[in-house]
Amino acid sequence: MAGDVSKATGLVAAIQKLVDARKEKGLRAFVVFMGGPELKDPIQKLAADKHISVPMVFLPRGAREGDVGAYKINPQAKNTILLWRQEKVQANFVDVDHGKFAPVEKAVDEMLK
């Protein structure tokens, strides 16, 4: 996700709800913000305020972190959601709006079959 934590609140809440509803099927998630240590306090505040238990982290060296390139994530995108299983990406979504989360939910359900 882009570095502005406050803009990610709705999407993070949607991810939390998705994981909670499919926990018994083994669904797990984590959120990586495309910023550095300056995001630590806003991330902790979001977790506390919205009761988020999905792990949320920042990149220690910011958006130049090597993993960003390895996953071919566009740093200009608002957000990127990757679904993977058994070390293989099953689906990816870019610039997801939390109000239009149904395609992600559908892909998760297909993946968990």
C-alpha cells in the first residue's frame, strides 16, 4: 500500500473482515506499507483504533526495498493485493477501492477451494 496510512483504513478493515470470515479455511494476510520507519506510529494507531490483528508493516528502507522489485509492484499504484498459495501468485489486484472489494473476495474463495 502507498505510504499514507490514513487513506488505507477502509481497505485494511476489509482485509481484516475477509480474513476473519475465512480463518477456519486457513486464510492469512499481512499488509505492507510502501514507506519507511516514519509510518510506524500511524500503523500502530490504525491497528489500535480499528482493532486490526492482521500484521501491518513498513519497509525498513522505504519504497526502494528490494522486495518491491521482486514482486513487480508499481510504486505509483495506490495499492496492490497479491493472493498466493503454495509459493505461487494466484491473482493480483491493483488500485482496489474498499467499496469495490467483491472481486478480491471472489478470488480468495476460488483460491481456497
